Amino acid sequence: MAGEPFEIDAEPSSSPVSPLTAAAVRLLGERRLILAANRGPVSFSAGADGTLRTRRGSGGVVTALSQVGEHVPVTWVAATMNDADRRAARDPEALARALPTDRVRLRLAPVGRTVFEAAHNVIANPLLWFFQHEMWNLPERPMIDAATMRAWHSGYVPLNEAFAEAVVREVPRGDREPRILLHDYHLYLAAAAIRRARPDAILSHFTHIPWPSSSLWLVLPPVIREGIVRGLLANDVVGFQTARYAHNFLRSVETFVPAAHVDFLSRTVVHDGRLTRIRVYPISIDVVATRRVAASAAARRRRVELQATSAERMLVRVDRLEPSKNILRGFRAFEALLERHSELRGSLSFLAFLVPSRTSIREYRDYGRKVRDEAERINARFGRAGRVPVQIFFKHDYAQALAGLSIANVILVNPLIDGMNLVAKEAAVVNERDGVLVLSETAGAYDQMADGALPVAAADIVGTANALAAALAMPVAERHARLERLRAGVEREDISWWLQRQLEDLAGIVESRESAEERSEIRRRARPRRSAGG
Amino acid sequence: MAGEPFEIDAEPSSSPVSPLTAAAVRLLGERRLILAANRGPVSFSAGADGTLRTRRGSGGVVTALSQVGEHVPVTWVAATMNDADRRAARDPEALARALPTDRVRLRLAPVGRTVFEAAHNVIANPLLWFFQHEMWNLPERPMIDAATMRAWHSGYVPLNEAFAEAVVREVPRGDREPRILLHDYHLYLAAAAIRRARPDAILSHFTHIPWPSSSLWLVLPPVIREGIVRGLLANDVVGFQTARYAHNFLRSVETFVPAAHVDFLSRTVVHDGRLTRIRVYPISIDVVATRRVAASAAARRRRVELQATSAERMLVRVDRLEPSKNILRGFRAFEALLERHSELRGSLSFLAFLVPSRTSIREYRDYGRKVRDEAERINARFGRAGRVPVQIFFKHDYAQALAGLSIANVILVNPLIDGMNLVAKEAAVVNERDGVLVLSETAGAYDQMADGALPVAAADIVGTANALAAALAMPVAERHARLERLRAGVEREDISWWLQRQLEDLAGIVESRESAEERSEIRRRARPRRSAGG
């Protein structure tokens, strides 16, 4: 089997025993952690000669979860996403060869092509992802018609059941209370199916994307919105990126599962004789790995190239090219800045590193075209003698993007609504110019970075232009102090911290599960509530 | 001066002393109530000979507020919306002649054309109305640019100040604690300006449209979102249509005015040494007046006409023709119904009474075109021999719409997000066929009508088709019982009840204002809060 090597450190990255390793040992003992996510750490393809080749998985969730295996022995269950994956699912040797170490074991939940297409391309991505990012033009989309409902019942539901079966199969015989982490919006229903087979399971689900207010969920069919909320309540812990999303989830439980007992203060729900904790775990980056790439030869080369073609000062953004990133308004704000500050024309470049994303979806392609048009319009207006103010880099070149962030004077991260946004955190740890972070208040990252970033309201072009001007005019001492605060925050609350807190919480749950206090709390709250009129 | 007569009952409609009149006397004593709303009970136009003519104001808010004058002596302050209004504003005799009785006195806040255009056609309607109905395609709209901010500062703000001045001018010399009701999204800032001039005023504001979650408000510029929230906190009472909107407002206060002390349980806010109560007043209809129109000769004529051209059974909707009403999905649901239930083809007509609205706005025109196209497509598919399943009536004919509601077997009210929706209430009191109300859970009216209506999720075409089928298949006894519950609810909680509760609350506030308890509650909550980390 040929393919790119899957790089994973041969040794745990922390020594002596890190708090994360300690938490893992406390939670797992001799067990493996079972982790389920739509994508695996590698995916398969068939080479010209028919042999299975592997390719490293991409995307923020995979990158984050790949960290888990560095600290904890993991069995990672992913979906079969193509025919090569389906072949590999039946080929234990191919799976074993796909990863260089047994610390991460790959298992593929066998999902047929039509089930996967319906679950992925009708429900998860065009419906749930768009909906949870509030990216809908409500009067016309979504139209939940018979095809949508078929995709739910014959796609999303069976995909979740296939995951549940694959997860349960990985629990060693005789193992009690298996520890299982489920990830993201593809797997909202998996916990309930696992719970039916393994009532003793320790189950946690983490949603990487935003959770909108219950009034928005109200426009979706009951079978979907209640199915999702009830499905999540089968977990012991339901994790979100921010306190706002956790609150919105609790309100959704209150609205769609009237029999559940919601406590907003302790963020717990009692339902069906079980206690579910709603927790906030803001995801983060691997600071060491990020800096390693930023210091690589490739990044150094990119940095020299970027400096050669840019003006003296640089405004930088890095985003997947999609509508929730609010790229159009970013350009409009830059234009407004140049309008008012003629002294910046010629001395400020806007470098936009835009990674093409989901180009099979029309909305994404249309948005990409508008982004190009807007940049061209601004360049036609303010370009001078072969030098244009806006440079767009349409490619997936991580070293180049980090190079850009490292030399930026201002970093613009202005998404409309974003689960977390890791670019803001990457910028904080690689920037070398006391760069100022201009950050949307509706990015999940804002909750942790408010004390260092300049806030902007996403729809506010005037305010964004003002924030950019303020960033450029800021004295170096303040810029330095702000960046230091951001950097220290990300170093403290990095990806290990994110994982460690989850493992500690689960360990605490295992230890308290059978406690008298918890039993009595469940009993107390399971009593009929007083009438709402009281 | 010529013009249509403005009809108002010569006598109060309730006798002997109704609870509403009692509340009015308790609140007002010898005073007049001062009421401010963008539109007045009449507007002016210049006749061919230059004389001022009057036209009765239209729209739900005006209709509702016109009720106030039947029970309470009112001075109604409205904006000058055109040049004839501006002439009338300077012509006390024209104002006096415009209304047949002194119980409603009309005053016009003089607002210049450019101020009005900016306030109305840049901020209030395209921005606030769309935003509060969550009608945005967020990646592209709104773009808050310099023109928007100019319209805010030089339009919306001065319009509110003009209203405040006009209101203050109406307070009789020597009168203490004037009682002032402000209405809707045009006047969010008026209370603060009135409060500066008259710290003793008893101020109430009622928002007729939805109040979205604070996470949506977060995308708007701080000067707008905070300005609005702080502006509203200058009132003694801030009223909303539903508990959800009240909750969302309290969350907005918590998010945008950190110095305010919010109590979610009692729905109060202490800020700036003042206590503001957030209350829920679901608006309603004048049951007697509605039935009078439904029984009129015009309505009877319309009924005969409608029956002549329709199939045996009728599905009816009545709406302003605009995107939040979700007319397209209603047609798609009807189509899905005919697809599955071939026995209904030919025996079920869908009558859609659609009142053209804001046809100067492109989104409205585009939506109207799509509505026509969709109806034509369905008629081409299921029409037979000169009879089409969908009939659209594009006009403003209230008697005809009530005639349709009175003979409907099923009434479809499926808005995406709607402050209240009075059609649902009108249907309940005029329907004579044990008609079934199919009602969106995201209509404000749903909170009061859940025990009689069949609920639908607005985006759910399949669920809506199923609800229509269930309504058509429902036994008469259940239909009758459901309609009776709805009817009794609307009769009990009618427009008088809506107004009465507000007046009673204000009377209670006047009486408790200087009480020791309230002073001490304000002092207690004005103390610094404990740290959030505690």
C-alpha cells in the first residue's frame, strides 16, 4: 500500500506526566478511548493498480482530534465516505497499515453510498451546517420536502445507527462503562443508539459548530429538531464551544422536550432518569505544532515572497472561502478605510488567503465569484502602477497562510457566526510584528480573546473600517501588550487543555455516577413540576 | 376640506363601566393619554384644488390603536409622512377637522422629508423590520455602510427627537407624571429623549414585531443595538407580543448594557437608578367590529361570489404579500397534499387573499412574482376544465378576506416569524364552518392558540401538508370543539383586554412609584454585582 505517511509523533509530546496524560489515565485506566467522528485521520483511495492508498484527513475537526491520539490510546471510528473506504472497512490489514502506530486504531463504520449521500449531502451539510450558521435566506430555504424527510429517515438516521453499531463493536468483551466521545453535527443521534445497546456507556458529544437559538430551531420539523435534542440528551456530557451555544441548547431542551428538567444555573438536564451535563469546551490549537510549521523552511520562503510583493504594512485574513466568513464585508471595510485614509493607499496591502471549500455547492461558487469581483473592483479603484491593494491567494497552503499571519500588522477575523475560529488563535501565537487582531464578536473565539482583540460587529462595515484604522494607529506598546495577552491565553488554553478538561469531567462523572447525591438529585428533579402558572 | 369620513363610534362601545374604562379612569383621572406611533389615524393629501383631504390610516397597528380612542381620551402624535401632512401639522384647524370627535386629538410631529426618508426607508423598514423578522440573507445583507450610519444619525435619531418634542409639547402646563404610550420599531429612542425633558413621565413602549435573540443583534453596530436597548430602558414598561420576545429582550439588555441588573424571573431591569418592567401583552382584535364587517352586505356578497367559483371545500389564507408570510411553502404544502390525496383534486380550492404591500421594495416585488409563478405551476399541474385549484386575490378587500375566512374549512397561517398574526384571531371569530386553524409555531399568536390550532413548523412542507390533511379528515365534533376553544380565547383576550392590562400595569406603577419597597429594590440591585467567576 502506497501513500503519504501519516505523521504522528513516536512519543507522547509531553513529559514528564502532563495534566492531560494524568486525566487520560484517571479516566481510562487500561481502556482505549473510543472516538467517533464523520471523518477519520486518514481516508482511502484506489491507486491506478487497484491498491488502496491513504491520504491524511483534512479539516479543523480532524486536526484537533488527531491530537487526542498523542496523549491517549484511541480507537477512532469514522464513516466510509467512498468506495475505497468501503473496501478498507472490510480489510483489517489495510486499516492497520494506514496508521503508523497502534496508539490510534482506525475503524470504519460501513455506510453505503446512498445512505452516506443522503446523510451528508442532503442533511448534514446543506441543512444542519447552513442552519446552525444562520446562513439561510429563510423565505426560500430550506424547503423541507419529501426528499429531505427521506434523506433524514433513510440517510441520517441509519448513518448514526451504523456509527453506533461500529462503536459498540469496539468495546472489548467484558469491558464495563466504555468511554466514548462523539463529534459534531453528523452524529447527533449516535448516543441514543449506543445507549440502547450499552446503558452503562460513558458518553460525551461535542458540537464544533454554533448552536442557534431555539426560535430558529422552531422552523424545522419536530421529528428533526426533537430527534436531535433527545438524541443529544442520551449523552452524559454535551459540549459546546461557548456559553452562548450551551445556553441556546438548554433553551432548546426546554422548548422541545417539555418532560426534561432544565437547570440553567448548573447547566444540567434531568430526563428519562438520567442526568446530562452541558459544558463549555472552547477548542484550540496545538501551539507547538503551529509554531513548528510557521518556522519551517517552506513558511520562511513564503514569507520572503509575500514581503517582496506587498506594501510596507499588511492586513491579513485566512479563511475557508465560504459565506459565513463574511469576506465581502471585509473587502468593503478595507475600501472604506482607503477612502477615508488616503495616506494608506500604496502603503497598506490586504492579503487574503482563501482556501477553496465545498466547490460542488452552488452557494459557495457564487460567493467565490462575488469575492473575486469585489477584490477586482477595489483594485481597479485604488491600484497603482502594477501594485494592487488586494491580493487573493486561492489555495490550500498552510505554511503560506501562517507566513502571512506571522508578518501581518493587522489580522482581520470577521465571520458572521463561527463556532470557534482557529485562525484567530493561530495568529496570536505566530505573529511577530505585534499585529493587532480585529475580531468579530460573533466568532466563538471572541469569548476568550476579548481582552486583546479589537471587537467588530459582523455586519458593520463602518465599524470594521474604524477598527482597522485604530489598529493601524495603535502605539506599539499597546499592540505588544494586547498580543501578549492573546498569546498567553492561547498558550494556556490550548488543544491539550481542551481535551484534558473533557477527560477530567468524564472521569468525575464515572466516579460520581453511582453516588447517593446524584441519584437523589435525579429523583428530586424527576418529580412533576409545579404548574407554570404558579 | 373634503375626504372620507373617519368613522368612530359616537359613544364608548362598552357600557356600563367596562374594566377597560375603569383602568383608564384609574390611570388617567382627568388627563388625556398621549400616544405616539409612526402613523396616525388619518393622513393627509392635497386635492386637485389644493385643499387638504384626509384618508383613514391603514395597517394593523393603526387599527389596534384606533381602539384606544374608543375608551380613553387620547392625544395621538404621528409623524408627518408627506408634504400634505407637513402642511396640516401647521394648521390646527385642519387637524381638528380631520377627526370627528375630540376624544382622539391628532398632532403631527414635524419631520422633514429627508429625515423621514432616512428614518423610514433606510433604517426602520429595510433594516429593523427585516432584521427583527430574521428575513436576511446574512452573507450579503445588511451592509451597514456610511450611508446607513448617516441615516441613523441624521434620520432615525432626529425623528425620535422630533417625536419626543411633540409629545412633551402636548403635556398640559402644570400636569405631573404625563402618561405616554410609544409604539413600535420607529420609536425605540423616543422614551430616552422624553425622559430627559420630563423625568416624571410614565412611559411605556410596545414593540409590535418580533424581538430576535441577542446573538442576532450582535451583528449590528454597537451604536445601533445599544442605542435601541438603552433607549427602551428609559421606559417604565417595555411590552412585547410574547414571552419569547420578552426573554430575548432581557438577554439583549444583559449582553449590551452590562451595567444593567437583569432579573429574568420577575422580568425587570434596574439601570440608571430606575426600574423597568418587561411585560407581555399579546395584541388582539376588536371582536365586535370584526364580526360586524363579516356580517356586512359587502361580505355577504363576496361570500356568494367565492362559493360560486370554488370547489366544495376551501383552504384559505389571508396575508400581506411579503416574504415573512411564507406563502411559497404554503403552496408547496398544498401541492404535496394534492399529490398524495388524489381524492382532493377537484374538491378542494386554495383561496389566497394577498394584500399587496411595500411594492416599492425589490424583495417584495420579487417575492410576489415567485408567488404568482408557483400558483400558476400548481394550477397547470392540477387544474381541470376551467377550474384551477389555487385562486389568488391580489387586493385590499377586507370584507372579501373575512368572507373567505368565514367559509373556510381550513385556514392556513404559516408565517416564518410573525410578531402576532391577527388573521388567526379573525378566523377564529368569523369562521362558520367549524374550520380548522393550521398555525405556525413561530407566529406570536401560537402561544395563545396552541390548544385549538394544529401546529406546523414553518419550513416543514411535509409537516404542513400532513397538518392540512389531518384538518380535512378531522371529525366535526373535534373541529367544533377546537374552534370553540379558539373563539372563546379570542373573545376573552381581545383588543380591550390588551389595552386594559397595559393601563392597569401603568396605574399600578404610578401608585407604587414612590413606594419604599421599590426604592429599596432599586438600591439593592444597583449595588456592584459579584464577580462572574464567583
